[in-house]
Amino acid sequence: MIKVLVVGAGAVGAFYGSLLAKAGAEVSVVCRSDYAEVKRHGFSIDSQPLGRWNFTPAQVLKDVADFEGAADYILLCTKVVPGLDRAALIRPAVAENTAIVFIQNGVAIEQEMLDAFPDNEVISGLAFICCNRVSPGNIVHLAYGRLALGNLPNGVSSKTAQLCALFNQAGIKCNAGENIVTGRWQKCVWNAPFNPLSVLSGGLLTLDILQAQEAFVRSIMQEVCAIAAACGHPLPDNTVNINIENTYAMPPYKTSMLLDYENGQPMETEVILGNAVRAAQRVGIAVPHMESVYALMKLRELKLGSPL
């Protein structure tokens, strides 16, 4: 039986872990804040596209070092925030044949994992999903859910193809591609405007932001496309229009960055915006809209860290 360890079993980790369990894998989870609830009752998944089900992990752990056995795959689904050493977090459970899969937001986050685990397969994963943790152990999947996987630095191994097949078997579309780094830029096209603007607007949902400021959203998306192209990852000409259309079509959504802000948690400002702005500076691309949003987010983070 395929053994999977999910590290960071929040909304995304619990949802995708539950799908792998549905497909017949033995799935264990590391979850800290929801540990007691999940240990007693497992996870409850309420998916509008796929229905409702319960997910009882094989092992529910507070710490990666407590994992028993050798994982075929480690799914790292934590937020990528300053101060988090992703490699150190999973290292105690990395065995000789463990493939490391990080399903996380952000651009320019690959090299850290490649450097840390030169003898293991490293797989980059992108989740195109609207999914929230609404209370301890309770996950609501609102829309989408497609996964994109690919080996680093490029290619698709048999182990990646196997994981992709498991997700498809469980009812969620999963594609394996040769150039997953390009996919990271594609996801950033949506994340760069909607995640920070949801915070800066005082808590607006995605549809409200788009209806009120579509031109501004488009400008940010176009800047991301320009950076990607200059970095050697050109995106299709219709990328911005497709992202706009899909956002109008999906349910109004509270972004993960907004949830982090409301809960006083660190936000993924650097990997979603900061890394992209720094990439633009390196390749000489002007991104005035993104630079402004990034500066405002840094001020918002300063406020978050100050006593009220």
C-alpha cells in the first residue's frame, strides 16, 4: 500500500490527503492546531462538487518525527511564510525512497527544497482550488480543485505519474507536466491581485473586488505575465481573460491570505508578491501596480505585528 504523510493538514492538505485515502493510499497527517479534534473525530469534508465524506487518517501526529514507517510521498501543504524552515520541518520523515511533494503558493520557492534533498525526488505541486477550513477538522470545498504536478527541475517521473493517477481516481483532475515552474507563474496571475487586495480592502470577497476594480486587477495580472515572460516562462495570450472569467464564474471567495490576516497569522506576502517584484527588478520589468500593492501589504503586516 502506498504510504503518504501530509505535513500541514489545513484546508488544502486535509482535502487532498482525504482524496488519496479515497483512492486506497494509507494517509497520515501532521496537524498542530486541530490535533485534538482530528485525533478524536478525523476530518469532515464538505465538497460542493464531490459531496460529503469523513477522512480518518492512519496516524494523527503533532510532530513529523513521530511518524512510524517510511513514506512513499510527503505532501508539504503549509503556508510559505518568513521564519519557516520547510526542509527542517519534514526532514525527520524523509526516507531513502521518499518523494517530496510541496503543494504551496508562490514563485521562486523551488531551490530551497532541491538543495536540501539532492538524493530524493522533489515534486512541485499547484492547487487551483477554493477551499477553506471553517472550524477544527471541518473543511469546505467550494469550487475547482485541479492539481498540477511536475518534477524539479523539470520532467515527469513514474512516481509523479502514479500520484497523479491516484488523484484522478479519487475524482479530482490532476495533470503532470514537464514545466511546472511555468505553472507557478500561471497561478501567481490570480494570487498576486486577489490575495493582497482582499486584505487591503478590509475583507472583501473575490467577486466584490473584481466588480469594483476589474481594470486594476487586470493591470496586476498583466504585470505578472510580463515578469513570467521575461524570466523565460511565457504564458498564453488569453491568461488574463481566462482568470477574470473564471473569477466571475466561481462562488464569492474569502482568500487564504485574508483568513490568515483575520486570524492574526503570518501571510504569504513575500512568496506571492515580494518574490515576483524582486524577479521583475532583476530582469528590468516595470511593475508599478505590484510594487504599490506590495508596499501597502508590508505596512499592513507592520500593523498586524503592533499592539492594538
